[in-house]
Amino acid sequence: MSGFPRRAQRLRPAFCFADFPRIALAMYRNYWKLYAVPMSLFSAKIRPVLRYKKIPHVEVWADAKVIREVILPKTGVGFIPVIETDTGEVLQDTPRMIERIETLHPYPQVLPADPAVRMVAEVIQDFCDDTCVLPAMHYRWSFSEQRQWIIDDWTAVFGASAMRFVGQMSGALPFLGITDKTTGVIEEFYERLLDLLDAHFLEHRFLLGDSLTLADLAFIGAFYPHLGRDPVPARIMRERSPRVMAWVHEVNDAAPPSPWAEPPEVHETLLPILAEIGRVFVPMQMAVSAFVEEAVSALAVGEEAPRVLGMVEQNVLGVREQRIASAYSVWRHQRTARRYAVLPEGERTVVDEILGPAGVLPYLQTIPKARLAMDRFVLKVAD
Ligand SMILES: N[C@@H](CCC(=O)N[C@@H](CS)C(=O)NCC(=O)O)C(=O)O
């Protein structure tokens, strides 16, 4: 009703064009709402799940006003994506969102039913949510030739707040370990991943074979909105590994599995990608988990865990560099290592056979002792 003084309101027609967004949302009141933006890494993980499962939904762009008036009141934290289901349930944090969506809408499945294959998908998710952020952020913010494109893109979504967000995000690079010392190895890492993925997609449609799974959702976060959409890395992707670009489109379109699809499995061509995870992600996360364990032991039970517990020198893709130690990444490590610890013996042996040669077992066999637990959407120090 904004803009209509009280008296004039009585004279107002039943609806006018200014009401359109309200009317549209009322029409879609039984739909899920996805609060997201097109350039966001984690939004891109969730969007294909809703499409794939054919869950009626509308996407609401999470601009500064929506973050202030919807996201913060509903979740208490400023992260996107956020989902509000048709029953009003609020979901945040992509790994848990995917699990909850799978429970509410089980088919078609994105979480592999085979526990060993699921474990591999979880490891891929941890790696992508952490390490693929390096090329995603470097290629977005380090190239002046695409800066105007990004500003225009962000202005279309965030309006007057765009430049503030651009400043915040581009200013984060050194904290993520993206510095003059590391940009060369980050570019090599991106190109190596493109080559490995391209070779894999020559034989298989998706990461785990014939259908879209958690492993594809994990990769698409960095590989669509940043690396497949921002001009500089997208040109590299298109020219160097066209099959990766084709896969990006298939995941975004939530292409259905063929009627003859085999259940998800770990194929030979995935093994070099798993070895890359063991080589680059595992040592970094182990260093962070040890540091956070120490830092959290000084905090009181029930206290909110600070998002960043400090800067730690890490082996960033082979180069010693400072990088933030985030409490969330350790909670995520804890969650995956606990899942591994309770696997039935036979399943654990299968996981060990796949992930042992890749160098991932130190990650799975060490449950970080930092006592961290999610209290709805807020990470806290637990007993
Ligand atoms: N663990 C969260 C991370 C979400 C996240 O970091 N989202 C970014 C956008 S892609 C964000 O909201 N950033 C805001 C900030 O860092 O303050 C998830 O998986 O959903």
C-alpha cells in the first residue's frame, strides 16, 4: 500500500500495476520460494535440484532489501541461498538443504543410494565448497577486462547497493589465499580440472555416470555462475573443454536421466579428479581443522562460533600462503568424517579402496575434536 495516503486509499482501484509483484507472489503462494541471485556460487548448487525434482517454485532475487527484510529475520544469518517451502519451512546451508529437499521430494534422487558412492559424493562436495572457491573468486575479481561486465551484471540485481557488494567481495581475495604468490597455481589448477573433467565427460554424462547427483551440484557451484558465466573463465572453458560447458548446460537444465540410466557409480575417469582432491584439499583442510580445534577449545559452550578464527599458513595448491581458518569448514569436516566412521565395515572397505589411493583417507579418518554444532542456522560451540 506504500505511497497511498490514507484518504486516497479508499479511492484506489482494486489493483494497479504497482501491485504486480504482490499479486504475482500471491498467485504463487503454494510454491516454494528460492531466495538466490544469478551470480552466486551456492545458489547455483540448489537451483538445479528444484528443477530436477520438478518442485513448483519461484526464484526471488536476494537483493539488499530482501536480505534485510526476509533472509536475516528468517535465518539470523546473511547467507544465500535460502528456501521457504510451501509449508513455511525455512532451509539454509546447501549441504543440509539438499538432504532436506531429498527427504521431502525423494525422486528423482540426487543423493546416491549406495553408501560408498554417497561418501565419495560428500567428499567431492567438501572439496568443491572449499577449494573450487579459489578459481571461482580469482577469475571473477582479478581480470580488469571483465570488470565493467560484472558491475553491469551486479547492478541489474543489486541496484544502488551493487558497488558496495563488489567492493566487499573483491576485497576478500587475500583472506581466501588469492594473492600474487598463488594466482599462477590457481590458474593451473583450473585448467587441470577442466582437462580432467573434459576427459571424464567424453565417457559419461555426469560426474557419477548417467544421472545428476550431489557430485554435479557440488561442481556446478563454481563452474556455472563464476567459471561458466563470467566472460574470461567462460571463454577458457568453452575453448579448452567444450564438454565441460555442455555439462554446465545439462546440469542447469536439470536434464532427466535416460530410462536406462545405471545407478551412480565411481568410474575410472573420476579417479584422477579424486586424486586431485587428496593432493590439494586434504592437506589444507587438515591444517585448518587442527588450528580451529585449538581456537575453539578456548570458547565457552553455547557461544556462537566466530565465522573466521584466524589466518593460517597453508599449502595453497603447492604454495605456502596465509588463508582464513573458518569454523564452518571444520564443522563440515566433522560431519563427513563422522559419516565415514559409522559406515558398515564392508562399505568402509569399498570407500578405502577408492579414496585410499587418492590420498583422502587422512581427511576421513580424523574427526576434528573442535566441538561444533549447528543450532538451526547458527554454528555454536557444543559440549
Ligand atoms: N555454507 C553455505 C554458504 C553460503 C554462502 O557463502 N553464500 C554466499 C553467496 S554464494 C553468501 O551468502 N555470502 C555472503 C557473505 O559471505 O556474507 C551454503 O552452503 O549455503
